[in-house]
Amino acid sequence: MAHILLSIVEDEPMVRESLYDFLNAQEEIEIQAVAKSVEDFLQAPSEPAPNVLLLDINLSPGISGTEGIPLIRKKYPDLDIIMLTSYEDEEHVFEALRRGAVAYLSKTSSLLTIKEAILTVVNGGSFMSPSIARYVVDYFRFRQRITNPDLDLTKRQKEILTCLVDGQSYKMIADTCNITLETVRDHIKKIYKKLQINSRGELVSMLLDKRI
């Protein structure tokens, strides 16, 4: 039977205690560390290194769980990170996955589901709540439609459109595409004009409705 060293980073005491009490009672799991912030977790003893981390995305005070992922992975490169969060929108989901999380669970998930997710990632898989998995499926559908040759956009505009669908901010798009912030704004203005829309929300609606 697998022996899993698990750490938990959660700032809500009741949630933290509930996770600890249930998971530490499981035969396959040993709680290695419990912290209320990324900073506290990184300062905790590093031996033995944990196998899995349950990480809250919206930590306060201190840096967020998403911001902490690169720092955590630098210290523990082989650590599997499961985001446990109340956020289920595309921007938070994909930012966490881009930074290195391997699973993303809603805080409404049952304790048994959380245990299942831990066992899944330890065995090399990934795990997501059904509602979050739907976002991932939609995301790849969106990206496929952006490559549509009938879409009257330049190669650069399609690149920027993909970044928008990825949930990137204007500044992140500028860094990704190696262009200025003003150039990003100009391209997005032209994209919206060609598509006859006024916002990112309308863009997502067009993609969902298969109008692109």
C-alpha cells in the first residue's frame, strides 16, 4: 500500500482541521506539515519532502496559492500540487495549471473526493472537479476555433486572441508576445472591431455559441 507524505496549506482553521483530521486517519496517508500560508510552509523543515500538497488558492495574508506555486516547486520540484479552492472561473484554473498544479478541486468537494484526488495524482494522474473539468474542455474547444482559417484575423491577432482565452492580462500578453502594452491594446481593439464585440465576455460567448 502506498505511503503518502501529505502537506496542507490552508488559511481557514475549520477547513484546515477538517482536512487534517480526516486525511491523517487514512492508512495510506501521513500528514507531513500543516501551514496557514505559503511562507510558513516554505520555512517548515524540508525533510522528508512531501509527495503531495493541498494548496488553497486564496490565502490571506501573504502571497496567494497561485503566486506561491513557482516558489514551492523550486524547493520541491517533484511535489504534486492540488489546488483546493472556492474559485472555479477559467482565469484562476488556468493560471494555477500553467504554474504547475496537477489537480484543481472545488472546496465543495467531499473529503472522500479529496482523498481520491490525492491517490490519483500519486499514481501519475490528474484530477479535477466536474465543473472545473468542463472549463478545461471548453478551453481546448476555444483554442481550436481560434485556428479557424476563415477567421479574418492576422497571425499576430490570433496569437493575442489565444492569450485572451488563456485568461492572460494585457501585461502578460505583452510579455508573451514580446510587444508593448500599447501594441497589445491596439491589436485587441482591432480584434474586437473585426468580431463586432466590445469585451472579453462577449468573446467567450461567441466561442461558446460557435459563432467563431
